[in-house]
Amino acid sequence: MKLGSRDEEERRLAVVALRSHPFPSSTQLIFKAMGDESWRVRKEAVTAVLKAQPHEAEVLEALIGALRASENAGLRNSAVEALEQIGAAAVPHLCAHLNDPDPDLRKFIIDILGNIGCDKCLPLLVRALDDDDMNVRVAAAENLGKIGDERALPHLLTVLEGGEIWLKFTVLDALALIGAPVPLVSLAPLLKESLLRRATYDCLGVLGDAQCLPILLQGLQEKAKNAREAAAMALMRVRERLPAEKQSALVDLPLQRLEGGPVAKKLIDSLHSEDPMVLDALVRIVGTIGDARAALPLLRVCRSERLRSVCIDAFRRVGPSLMPELLEHFPTAVPIERGVTAQLIAEFGHVGSEKLLFDGLLDDSAEVRRSCALALGRLKPAGAVTRLAELLDDGEPQVREAALEGLRGFAATEPATLSALASELMHAQLPAKRRNAALILGALSDGERLPPLVKDEDASVRQAAVSSLARVEFPQVVSHLALALSDEEPEVRLAAAHALSDRGGPDALGPLLLALNDTDPWVQTTALKGLAALGESGALQNVVALLDHASGPVLIAALSTVAALGGEKALAPVEKALSHGDEEVVEAAIEVLSGFGGGWIAAHCDALLAHPHWMVRRSFVRALAMLKGAESVPILDRALAGESDQLVRDEIIALLDRLR
């Protein structure tokens, strides 16, 4: 028999072959394979078990019996996997063994019930919180958390009054998973136990409200690093849930009082953590405190791209007082640190750092050259235009773009120098240089030299010239943009549609209507948005005509434009779109109609609640609750009873909680 072969692949194929046999005749062999030394063989055996469903009671009991195989971990794991995937059908048999004398078996069964997510066995798991075996009690608490049923809450809180630290630790995690409000009076006493502080702060971060803020602020003084960091993360999580008007008074001001003190120093020292979640919270706290001692630690965190933006925000909060230390560190800083320092020089308008920025244009790092170019464009020191112009030939695209952006910043202060540079560039052979000329001329609002570039042989030059025309005021602008709508390249036509939409005005109406017939959907979409912004009701007929053959983003934009131009009286085609085959179109129609009240709901309620796509059902119940308020509760109850998608169910439950 190949199941006894020494070759793993032969044994695996033997199990695959067994699937073609009646399961009763091959059960023993498949169960043997579930305990094979090879995980590949075991996986095939579990697949064979699952394929043979539904199972008789004897098979389910045999699987449960395999959980006792303490000498064969592979067999145990296979039985666990099979029982979890069998799911609800196995639950009655599993529950019948919760009084088994073997504590290991009871623990395995509780873990399986938790992974199945069976709320019907909740009373049994609650009872297991008092099991004689510690591991079983811990498993019960852990899996009550997985199941997430709020009915377990009072029983878990009772456990917190006991004396087993490890069990309390697990209960705190379970409470956080359930996510239902817990009285602060039940959690605060746990902070007396040093081993439970971290878990308690974690729990408060998930469940806490403004009442727990004094505890979390006090937690920032914890001697233990893990507890202090947990309090910091919880503080920021609770802050995010506060109304904006309370965040400053309840969190930011108390933090600012820590500036210069020992607590702030400890928090700054924690910026050496490797955990990005911890660092995110600490950076925001340190930035709010505004302590300049954080300069170099924050700069080090900036090396992480994920955390850089939150660090820059923290630097802004601290302010220019940290610049001396950053500038002193600059010569030995790594490239990303030099780049961030250059950015901060510009943001704070730090006087006296111009030489550092000019030298930075020659830095080996493209990131540093880019940051210094942008900073010079903001500070506008004398001589910068010439140096930035040299950087237009840099080997790195990001540096060239930064130099161009920096140069455009001089349009108001050195127009003559910039104009001369544009003249030189617009006659260059390289299209990239002519494109730069077009963008510089746009910054100078030069309406005389841009039109020739709209007819350039290179599409990138034409696109840049068209985009620049949007910012130029001279009589022929609209006619040049209208002409660009017939360009052979869609990118140029799209730039023209954007420019016309941005400019607006009665002269843009005709070209935008023309763009509705473009072959490119993004040009059409941009033109529709431009027409909606224009608000000319005379365009309504053209937009309605487009609805018959539009699809995707064009149809979605057209529905919004119809509503914008025609108002409530023109909503018939939007209401018709509620039965469209594209779920994104239906969602868009719901959103548009919701802006005009709920008069459409009754006629489409049943169809939308039964819509095959869950996103549509979720959008509709949201609109229903928003527009009908408490009146929608009976309908939402009905929707919840028939809803199978968990995300939509969660949405409905949240809406009902808010409305009742």
C-alpha cells in the first residue's frame, strides 16, 4: 500500500486516490494519513474529510477523539483544522465533551468553538471560566473575546475581581476584542498590578473615553517602558475619538505642561523604539509637548518613510527652537535627515542657512538636492535662479522637477531673470526643456509666448503649455484651449478640458459641450465636472443625451451633472440608474438622490435591500438612516434579519444602535 511508502509524494497521491472511494470504506486510512509526518499528506487527508461532508456522528466523534493524540501533534492539528472547517455541524458534538476529564481536550474544544465563532455555546464557555484547569480558563476567556458577544461582558468583569494575574491579562485582551464599553471603575483598580498595566492601558485605548484621560496622562510617567508606551498609544487613540473642540483642552494642553520636564525626557528617549505603532503615538505626543530636546530623536525617526509625515508635523509643532541642533547635526546626518532639515529651513524661514542650501544642490544624494532646490524656491535668496537653472539638467527626474518648481517660485520677485531663462529654454532642441519653458511662462502669466508652444511637435510640451494657459489672462485663451480639444493626444485634450473647467465663464460652455463627444472617457468626465461647476442649465439637454450610451465613470459623472444643472426636476434619469447593472453607478445614483431628500426611497426600498452587491445594500441603508432617521428602524430591522454579509450586518447594527 502506498500509504506506507517512504516517499512523501507517493503517500500524498495515495490519499488523493482515496477520495474516489466511498468515505466509509476509506475512513481508517484517511484518519491514519491525518497523522502522517508530512504536512502535505496531512493536508490532503483533511481535504478528503471535508469533501465527504455531511458526516455521521461516528466520524465527528472520531475527529474529536483524535484531539487526545498527545503523542502525535500532526494528527491533533489535522483534527482541529477539520473540525473548525466543518463548523456548525460539529458544535453539538464538541459541546458534549466540555466536561471531559482531560483538560487538554477541553482546551482544544474551546479553541475550536472560538474559531468557529459559535455564539450558541456562549453559556458553556462562560462556565469554563470557572474550570479547575488554568489553561482551560484562559482559553475560555480568550475565545469569548474572539466570539465578541457582549453577553459575556459581565462574566469577564467578574473574573477581573479574582486573583489570577494571567487570566486577568487574557480577559483584558478579550474585553478589547469585544469592544463594548466597560465601566472605568472595573479597569482602574487593575493598574495597581504592575504586570497588568500594559494590558489595562491597551484595553483603555480601545474602550476608554474622556473619563480615562487623567489615568492615561498619569500613565506617561510609568517607570516600565512597555506600560509607558501602552499609555501613550492609548492616550492618542482616545484623543482621536474626542470631538475636535475637546482634544486641545483635555489632551494637548496637559501635554504641553510637560515641556522641559523629566516626563517629556522619558517620552523623547522612547523614540528609539522599533515598533512603528508605538513610534507613531510617541511622535505625536512629543510634537504636542513642543520640547526642543526632541530634535535629533525625531530626525532619526524620519528615516522611516512610513513615519516621516507625522514627524514633519511634530517638527512644525515644536517650532524653530529646534533648528540650532538640527543645523549642527547637518554635516554628519544621513541623506534623508539632511533633506528633512532643508525642508524645515524653508518652512521656518530660517535666516542664515542659504549657504547650506546652495551647497546642498551639489550633494551626492538626489533627495538632498531635491529638498534644497525646493527650499531655495521658498526662501528666494539672491543668485538662486542661476543655480536652480543648472539643476534642470540633473540626472534625477525628481531633482529636475524640484528645480523647476523652485524656479517658478521666483515669478513675482525676479520676473526678468526668469523670462530670459524661459526664452532660452523654449528654443531648445530637447522637448523636456521646451516643456520647462511652457511651465515657467505659465508662472509668469506670459500669454504671448505660450500659444506657439501649444502647437509644439512634442505632446508633453503641448500638454504643459495648455495647462499653463489656464492661469493666463488674455482674450484668445479660450480659443487656444478649444483648439487643443482636437489634439491627437488624449493627455493634451484632457489638459485642455481641465483648463477650461478651471477657468469657467460663459466662453467655456461651447468647448466643454464639444468635449462631451471626445473618445477618451477621462476627457468626457472632466468636461462633465466642468459643466456642473459652470451651472448653465442650457447644457442639460446635451448631458441627458449622453446618459443613453455612457458607462462607468462617465455615466457616474453625468448623473451628478444632471442633478447639478437641472435640480430636483431633472432627477428621473438618476432614479432610473438605481436599476443599472453596474453597482458603482447605483451607488452614485443613491448618493445623488440623497442630496434631494428621501422621496425616492419607498419606490426602490425592496429592490435595493435585495440588491446582489453588498456595497449597494450598505450605501442604501446608510442613506435610509440618514434621510428617514428613527422612521427607518423597522426597515433596518427587516434588512438585518435577511442580510447575510457581515460587513453590511455590522453597518445596520451600528445604525440601529444610533437610532434607538
